[in-house]
Amino acid sequence: MEIGPIIRALLRNRLGVILIAAQIAFTLTVIVNAVHIIVDRAERMARPSGVDEANLFVIRSVGYGEQFNDRVAMAEDLDMIRQLPGVISATVSNSVPVSGSGSSTGMATVAGRVEGVVPTSLYTVDEHALHTFGAELVAGRDFTATDVAFRDATTPRRDHPVIISLAMAESLFPGEGMQAVGRTIYDVNQNAASIIGIVGTLQAPWPEWPSIEHAMLIPEVFVDGSSLYVIRTEPGRRDALMVEIEERLAASRHTRLLRDNESLVDIRADSYRIDSVMSSVLYTVIGTLMFITAMGIVGLAVFSINRRRKQIGTRRALGATRLAILRYFLLENLMITGTGVITGAVLAIAFNMFLVQSFDMPRIAWFFAPLGMLVLLILGQLAVIGPAARAAQISPALATRSV
């Protein structure tokens, strides 16, 4: 058997073997957790917001001057926008999903109850909101014009109807989410809100928020001189209408500033920019570590072969075939790499436990460590196959030469 001679040869070069095994273990630890983070971020970025992002854009109108009438300007603006060819619908809102800015509150099934309060994002909208967002109503009814209330900073919020996301309904009424229509919930000020509708999916504005799937629509327009118009267009018309609507608003009789003319595609990209950059950095780290590890394996193999050229020649003279020499070095490398990946798997799981406890990250799936081990074992074999093949070419005549 070749295992005994391999072990003795490895013991004669302990330092090199330990360094390569440690490098493999470190690489596996980093790669497993990096891939886990990349997959987690990719899943996070792929979550549906519940709205027609591809065909939505927003533009903010900020009025100024004593003659500016917010309600009149808002009514004229929305009427003009809705009549433009290519516009499906338009609404006014305080925010949009995945924008990073918005409002939130807590809702409970019992007035004044502190325990069991469900956090939710809060969208103030008019009766055109669902059609504009492209959100799917799965139960109940939509808002009507008579539901919408106008409110300023001095007017307190009264009892009102609401439309909530299905995830929020399930949190409020576990196992009875679809039957939440008609029930009453209460905000922190003990105002009653009657649930008149449920949408399948509607995300909050904050991608990192634990309750991102909790959303609530209130038929309320806040009159404070600043209006965020949300516009949904026919496919392919968004970019042209972004320019046209801004020009029309700028040319209107109302004194105002126009800001934040952005598509939801760009808004999403900005909100998830850190996740995207992190994934790119981790891909680079993974590639670099794998390259360095492969070069280390090659270096150790070349060093080992150069030290044993006469020994290899002697084995060839005694009848060892080229395949036997090749198999010897592949098995030797497999033992070194195997030691490294087993150690690395333990370290990878331990490091993930640290991340879970310290940064509230999800646990890695069971198959990440075995898959990482397999990848590095294959990488090790591929890295050593070149030097091993050259070792197999050593002539038996080398054994008769003096060193």
C-alpha cells in the first residue's frame, strides 16, 4: 500500500503540509460563509415588492409661495397625468416600496394593547393606489373616493378603513389571514381601522427591515405642500413619460420645485446597492482565495517532487508505471487537502454560529459545507495533476546518476 510511504514522506515535510492544510481550511471557512452570504443577499434582492416596478416612476412636487394651493395643484396635476397617452394610472403617496424612506406604526387587535403589537409600514394614498402600484387584491374591496380624507399637520387621524398585506393579516390573525376582512384593528393612539381589503404582497420601504412584508394602505392624503406622485405607465413608455410629465409640471401655473424623478428600477438598485457591492466583493475574495490555494498546492507538489526526483527514478527503475507515480502524488495531495477541508468544515460551521449570534444572520444550509469540501477537493486534484504528470515522466535512468 502507498499510504504508509505517503505518510512518512509528509512527516518529513511537516511545515509545508501544515501550512497548505491550514490555507485550505481557511479558504473553506471563508468560501462557505461567503457563498452563504451571497445566496442570502441574492434571495433578499429577488424578493417581489408586490408592485409593477418595471413600469413605475415617481416625481415629487414641492410648492412654495403664498399663492400655492396644495389641494388644487395636486388635483390638477393628477388629472393631467392620468389623461396622458401611455399612463395607466397615477396616485399620490407618502412613499413607495424599497425606497428606503417612509412611515411606520404598530397595530393591535385590541385597543390600548401593548403586547402583540404588529409593526407595519404605512402608505397614505388615494383611491387610485392599488391600480397604480399594480398590487393584487386577494380579498375585500378597493378604496373609493369617499374613503379618502385630506389631512394636515394640525388635524389628528380619525378612524379609517385600511387595506393590509396578507403577511400582516397573518401576523395579526394567525391562521385566519384571508378572513381578516371586516375586522377592526387599532393603532398606538387607539384609533380604529377597519380592514376592507387584503393584497397578496406589498413590501415596506426598508429592505433591511425585519417586517418588510408588513404594509398597510390608508386612504389619506397629507396636505403639506409636498406631493409624491407615483405613475404607472404602459410597458415601454416609462422613460419617455418621465421626461414629458416633468416638463408639463414645470410649465404649469403652480410655483413649485420638482425633485426625485426616478424609476422604481433605479430606486431598487440604489436601495440594494450595498448588497450588490458586497456580493461582488465576496465573489472577488472567493476567486482570489481559490487561486492562491491552488498555487500553494502546486508549489508544495513541485517542491516535493523536486526533492524526490531520484527516488521517483528509482521507483520507475524498479517497475513502477507512470500511472502509479501519478496516482501516488494524487493520493498524497488528497490526504493533505482532505485534512484541510475537514478542519475547514468545522471552522466554517463555528464561524457561522458566531455570525448568527453576533449579527443575527441566518444559519447556513446543511449542504454548504459538504459542497465546499467537494469543490476544494476537486480544486486540489486539478492543481496537482500537472506537477504529478511531470513527475510520472521522470526517466528510470535518473536513479543511476549521482546527485
